[in-house]
Amino acid sequence: MTTTVSVKIPARILDRIPKAGSGRSGFIVQALEEKLARQQAPAWRPTTRRGRRLAALLKRGGNERFPLLDNEALERELRDRRGRFA
């Protein structure tokens, strides 16, 4: 779905972008997509009481989840849990 948007562009910028009919719309859309891709998504913040409680549980459990295991350590952990000591 597309929507037409009208904007005012300074002449100094308008002179540097493609002319109408020569890909101007695509150029502007691509430039906007690049700009938006560089922005970081806002950090998740719980807004409900239940969400805040769950966020606190996640934070407290962080020590158990990190640091992440590398492949060798993961294989060793799986071997130990499966009872194959080699």
C-alpha cells in the first residue's frame, strides 16, 4: 500500500536529487528507508503491572542465562547431561 505525501524541500536539495519522472520517488523512498534503518528501535519498557513484574524476573534471571556458551562448552554440557562422559 502506498500513500502520497506532499513535502516542502529546499531548492538546494531539490537540485541534487533526480528530476521528476527519472526515479525521484524511488530515490526519496530509498533515502527514507536508509535513514529509518539507522535508527535504533526504542528499548522495550513494560507499561502494565504484570509486565513490570515479568521484566523484573527476566532481569534477576540474567545471571543464569549469561554468559552464553560457545560451541565446545555447549557440547560438553550436553554430554554431561546425557551421561556420556568422554
